[in-house]
Amino acid sequence: MTIAENTALELVAANGRPVRHTDLADAPLAVRELTVSYGQKPAVFSLDATFAPGRLAAIVGPNGAGKSTFLKAALGMVPKLSGQVIVFGQPLAAARHRIAYVPQRASVDWDFPTPVIDVVLMGMYRQLGLLRRVSAKQRDAALACLARVGMEDFSDRQIGQLSGGQQQRVFLARALAQDADLYLLDEPFAGVDAATERAIIDVLKAIRDEGRTVVCVHHDLTTVAQYFDDVLLLNVHKIAEGPVGDVFTAENLQKTYGGRLAAVHIDQLRLDPQ
Amino acid sequence: MSTGRPNRKSRTAAFWRRACTALAAAVFAVTAQLPVTSAQAGPAKLHVVATTSMIADAARQVGGEEVRVRELMGPGIDPHAYRQTRTDIAAMTRADLVLWHGLYLEAQLEEFMHKLAQRRSVVAVAESLPKDRLLRHDDYANQYDPHVWMDPQMWTGVVAAVRDALIAARPNARATFEANAARHIAEVEALAAYAADTLRSVPEQTRYLVTAHDAFNYFGRAYGFEVIGIQGISTESEAGLNRIAELVSLLVEKNVGAVFVESSVSDRNVRALIEGAAARGHKVSIGGELFSDAMGADGTYEGSYVGMLDHNVTTITHALGGTAPARGMNSRLSAGS
Amino acid sequence: MFETLLDAFLFRAGYNAALVTVGTTLLGIAAGSTGTFIFLRKRALISDAVAHATLPGVGIAFMVLVALGGDGRNLPALLAGSALSAWLGLLAVQWISRRTRLAEDAAIGAVLSVFFGGGIVLLTVIQTMTTGRRAGLEEFLLGATAGMLFHDAVFIAAAGLLVLTLVIALRRAMTLVAFDPGFATSVGISVARTDLAMMALTMAVTVVGLKLVGLILIVAMLIIPPVAARFWSDSTNSVVWIAGLIGGTSGFLGAALSASAPDLPTGPIIVLVCFALFAVSITFAPQRGLFAAMLRYRAFHRHVHRRQGLLALARGEEILDPVTVSVLRKAGLVRRDGVATEAGRAQAARILRDERRWDIARQIHRDEAVINRQDILRPIEDVLTRDEIAEIDRRIGPPEAVPS
């Protein structure tokens, strides 16, 4: 199901109110004909996708499907070969301040001399700029973000002393500090314990209820229906996108994962029959 | 073990192998024809290679028409730091006679010279001087200060050594060499007399010779000067920070008014010394540029041994308050010495 | 000798020594602070390649000056030449590691050796040039402070202050880029331009330090201070200024020491002082130093015995190890006859609950290195968040008292 620019389509937001999605100006993130490649291998090919505002969306697909690449291209972190990225109806450079990004955990150096509170304060770079000192108000705001993820007791701890789930929570707190309208998270639940997973999804749902938009690259098929409103099924090409109830079907999953997902596994996902 | 038909890759490789072999053979054939030394038509001159320009000057004076002298280190070059180049090595291996100073003046060439001596005629001309007339090195127990040319009397011994080396290389020109050597030694002794007379006019209390490095010890011994070099006997030694402070105190204490830069050594240390003295309210100026380890420009009077020492003596005398002829011993110094 | 040392520290050892000391102190501060970002960005080796790449530029600048009729001693021109060839060296490293299949360390090694070798060849050629006075180009290798003049000191002071100002101005951007370049890009910081600024600052420090400590040793002034400072703090801003402090102290002490005794080369002495400060840091820094680690181990030893003893009490078992008994007695948790005190019973109950919580935590966090490393040393409240602990408590039920 592709959302064309001028088609009026009724979507239902998580809290029951209908949301009229008419054109790109409202969409927090939309890409048109996006192609990204590493060397000569395409990671994402001619992708058209639109994310609706105020929803929790998942991007799902097998390894190497281009999910992380899609996020990075949307943020301008990797160069795109062709296509457009439209953020809140504008090009990326103009609307960058409205996006917060939580990267995959592995890419950071854990011996870096920085305490937890400083990591969260990094999220306030836009307000602070290069030179302004951190005010007491900003410090309190950072501590509040830490409290939302349950990490307020750890504010002076060096990041290398944290467990995996705790580190992930700190990065989420950093994103909260950015006070963004669109949150992009790359596998936020990978390798975290159950308590952390619950804490994170609670925060994400709270953000969505505030009217902001959350898009996650998600690895765990068993929790897609439970956590997310919308889903984009991706394997270099787009397979399907839309509300979870409509799109997350056995047939679409077969198309996305090819032969890699056995029928028995799809049964275990207990999907609604289409 | 080759298999069947040769493919494209191995044929290309074979072609290159044959081409290189042919090229190598051609080069070998051509170079084998070249003479080892470049021969001249007519009576062949003795090819002499000298390291320092002072030795080269002596060799030219003694050898006259019989020799063709080539020097490795021209004006402004520091022999303590000099490393031989491939061209130098080629020239030395083709020469009939190689003259070097020895006594660790050409410190970087020591090993090479000793090896070369096993294959060609190599003479260290300063090492023939009697050891009891040499000054000991400040820092190394069994080494000597090599700057013997600063005392013309000592230099006559070196000229004699050059003469003997030339005679050994070409015995049938003995008479010429002896005559030339005698004439040149007389010139050098006249220079020694001039130096003694002129420098005697410098007052006792100003007899401090402060230079960039310790090249003037023989000069000091011969003419009664206290000699202070900022760097040690070799320019390879770095002057410590402490040394400058020490010398500034000395300049102030002894009321020294002039210090000297050298043509072959950086003048930064000397200028730092002057600034340090100025900070203590004592004005010191540069008395002039001395030729320490190298002579003046080729073709000038200062580009000869006699001219070099004449310049040094006259400059020092003028700067430290003695009287000397404005243009030196032979009135041949360039103006402004 | 100590008097001269004291004089040197108090800037009374003479004008020249004072000039050099001021210069090296400023250089040390600038190098230490700039070096912190290179160290955090893991570019230490590149800064060494850049320093070695200055040599051919110095030689070529000299030859150009002589060809144009000068005497080749113009310091700003020589330093400009050095900066230019250092820049080319940096571009070469980047080009090689991007365009060929060589890893970055191979590219660094290639550039370092080729440029430095080329520079040495140029110096050998220059020595055969009959240009009158030598420019003293070999001094750029290990520095030569004895000949430092007033205008040299002015230049160093100006450059040093400029570098420090830029470090302060750019510290936030450089920290962000070093920590998480992806995040930095996403908030609009240009990683490429920040890295460029960082390398430009490195080059400025290198050029300033050429005459004082020489190009071979300048990398030590850039890298040792932040490495030493890392032992004292876990916050980047603190590491930066501590590194500046260590660098400046090394510069000051090194210059003073070399001025107090004859024949001591200033550059190498500064580096040795810097290393001594590093040795002190690694040994005596609280928390992160070796000495502190040793004390922690002793405490750990006591802690293990205490825990084992209390668990035995809680389970009603006999304590066999005399060391354990002595530790418990000293803490007032058991009486002389081995019977637990009131305090001992309370502690035993707490430890039992902690142990049960840890059992569950270890099951949940089976693959977490952090949990496995720390489980005996710290109570669980220090390591897990409140909601994580609540989750565990749900599984094991309420706390139990220990019978007497």
C-alpha cells in the first residue's frame, strides 16, 4: 500500500482520533525514490515511504536489509545515490533541529571520559552552541530526562561502568533532552534486559502520546504488534507499509524474509489472519 | 613444471626477462670500456682530493702545476657535521691521493676514511703532528682538539705533511714540491710573525675571544687570549641553556665588549648571548665574522689560508681595541674587515 | 646546584633561561590541551606523522630563500614551509587510507618515513651548499633552546595563546565529534570540518614546538599529558585542563632543570619530566591509579571474607576460616565466642537478601560483562536501577530475618 501525495487516507491514531493524512507537509519523515549504496552494492533501492505524525512506527526486515542505512541516509550521515528526503515538508538541513537520533549501542567508545549527565547535556547542543555555559536550569532539565528513563541515581557515573541496558537508557535520555518532534532509534531494544525494555517502550509511548513521532529500527518480530502502531517492511526494496494490523501479515513477512523465516515461526507470532 | 601451451602471462614475463638481460649486458659492455680515471692528454696531473679547503689550499700551494686539487667542503661548510655524498665517494675512489685532516675533525667521515686507506693512498695530514704539541680535547680523554690551523706555526707542520704525501705519490717531482713547500712555509711564518705583532697591541684586559664554538684554542694558546666557545669543540654538541647564562655572567664580569660570529656556524647562540647581556644592562656588539672551520669565498684573498688567518687576526685586533693595518698584512683584505 | 635550581624556578637564572621557560610553559599548555582531543579522537599516530612530515618543508623553504637571494635564516618562512609540508603529509595519509586498500596505520607509517627520509636527504644536500652561515636546520629535529631570542618568544606566546583560545572555543564540538561522530552529524556539526580544525591546531602546536623540543619529540608533548590526565578524571573538560596543566608544568620544570646544570638539552628533559608526571599519575591517582587499585584489592579481600562470614551466619553454618572470623570480630558483627551480635544478625539478613537478588540478576543478565565483574564488590542498589531491582524483588518475595 503506497501513500500517494494527493490521496486522502484515513488513519486512526493510537488514542482513537482519526488523523487525516493529505500531503507531505504534515509527514514528519518521507522519502521518495531513495537509493543508497556502499560501493557498488545497493543497501536501499528506490524506496518510497511516508511516516504519519504522532505514531510509533517500526522498520522491520532481515539483516543487511538496509534498515540502519535508511535511518542514516535520512539524517544525511551516509551519502545517497538518488532520491529525496523530506522532513516536516522541508529539506533535511532546514528541519534537522526537529530530529533526535539514538544510534546503535556498539558504535561508541565506552572508555571515553564522560559521566552520564554530560552525555545527556550533549543533547542540548542546539541551545548551548559552542560557548555558552550550562545553566542550572539546563542541568535540572537533563536530570529530569534521566529520571524519565530511571537513571537519575547514576548521573555522575562514568558511562563505561554501566550495563548495556543502562547505557541504552542514557542515550534515550540524551534524545529526550533534544526535545525533538521526530525520534529515530536504531535497534533500541537489542541486547537489553526485560526491565530496560519495558522502561524504554514506556518512554516511547509517552513521547508518542505527547504528539511526537517515533520511528524505530526493530529486530524482534514477536513484539512488533504489541509495541508499534505502524510498520515498514524493508528488504532493500519496500515490501509494505502502514498500520500494523493491516500490514504485518504472514504473506508480507514471507515476502520480506524470503525463505529465511519458516512457516512455523510465523505461526508463533500469532498474527491476526488476513 | 610447465603445462602445455605457454599462456599470455608467461609469455609477457619471458619477454621482460630477456629485455632486462639484454639491457644489463649492454650497460656492462659500455661501462667496461670507460677508463677508471679520466685521462688527460699531455703530462698527467696528480689528482688530489682534499676534505677541507685549508688542506686543499696547502696542496695547491705545494703541488703547483703538478697537481689538480678538488675539495669536498667549500666555503661556509662545517666539517664536524659533514657527511660524504655519493659524488664525493666517487671522486675519492678515483683520485691518486686523498688528503684529510684527521684528529676527528671530519667526525662523520672517520670510518669511511679508514676503510678507504686500505685500498688507496689516504693521508691524515694533521695526525703527523707531534702529539705533545697538540691540545687535549675538553670532553674526551684520549682525543685532541683538531683546530690546528688556527696557529700558523702548527700549520707549517701540516704543510710539511702535505709535501711528504705528494712526494710519496709522485717521487719524480720531489724537487718541485720541496721548493714550493719551502716558499709557502716561509709565507706562513711571516703570517705568524704578523699575528704575534699585531695581537700584542690588544690590551690585556680585553683579551677574551668569545665565539660560536671552541675552534680557537690553538690561537688562544699561541697569542695569549682566553678563548670561550658557546658550543664545544664540535658543532654537533648542543649548547645547554645553562651555558648561555654562564657566559652572560662572564661577559658582564669581565666587561667584554665584542663577541664574534663564524662563517660556517649559525649565529643564533651569539645573538642570544648579546640579548642576555643587554637584559643585564651590558652592551655587547658583534666584533665581526671569523673564518673558523672554513675559508672565505673562492677566488677571494680570504679564500686562501693566509687570507683567512689574516682576516681573523685583523678583525679580532680591531674589535678588541688593538691597532692593525686597515687592510691586513698584505693590504689585500676586502674593505670592512 | 639546588640554589641554581631554585633560581631557575623563580625565573632568576638569567634572561635567556626565563625566555625559554616562558616559551616552553606556554607550549606545554597548548600542546597538552590540543593533544587531549587528538587522543580522544584516536589520532595520536597521525600527529606523529604530521610532525615528521614538517622536515622536507623546512629544507625546501631554506632552498627557496637562498635561491631568492636571502641567507635562509628567516624563521617565519621556514615555519611556513614546515606547515605546508605537514599539511601535504596529512592529505597524503587521508588519501592513501581512503583510496587504496591500505589500513590507516600502514598509510601513517608510509607517509612518516617517506617525508622524514626526504627531509634528511634535503638536509644533506643543503650542507653542501656554499651559502655562508648554516641555518641550523638540524636543530628542528630535537630543538635547540640555547639560541632563543626575544622575537622567538613573542611568536611562541602569540601562537600559544591563539591555539588555547581556539581550543576553548571549539572544545564542545571536538568532544562531541570524538565521542559520537554519528550523533554530532545528526545535530548539524560537520565532522569533517571539526577534524580539520583539530589537525590545524595540531599543526600549529607542532610548528611552534619545532625550535623548542623538535619535531621528533613534539608528539610526546601532545600525547603524554592527556594520557596522564585521564587517570585523574572521568570528565572530558577536566581532562583537557589537567592535561594542559601537566603539559605546562613539564615545560616549566624541564626548562628550569636544563638551565640549572650544564649540558642538559632542554627538549628531551621536558619530555622526561612529562613522563615522570605520567608515572606519578598512573601510580598515585585516586581511584584509577595502581596504588588505589592495590588498596581496593585489600578492601575487596576484607569484603569477601565479611560477606562469606555473614552468609554463613544467615544460613546457620559454622565459620571455619580464622581470617573470616577475625574480620567479623573487628567489625563488631560476632562476639569472641563466635556468636553473632545484634548488628551481625541485621547485616546477615541484608546480605542474604542481596545474595538472592544477585542470583536472579545473574540469570537475567547472563551475558553482561559488567554484572559479572562487579557482583561481589558492590551491593545491588549501586549497580542496578530501581525498577530493575523492583523486578527482581517481585520474583524473590519479601526480606527474611535471621534467627539468633
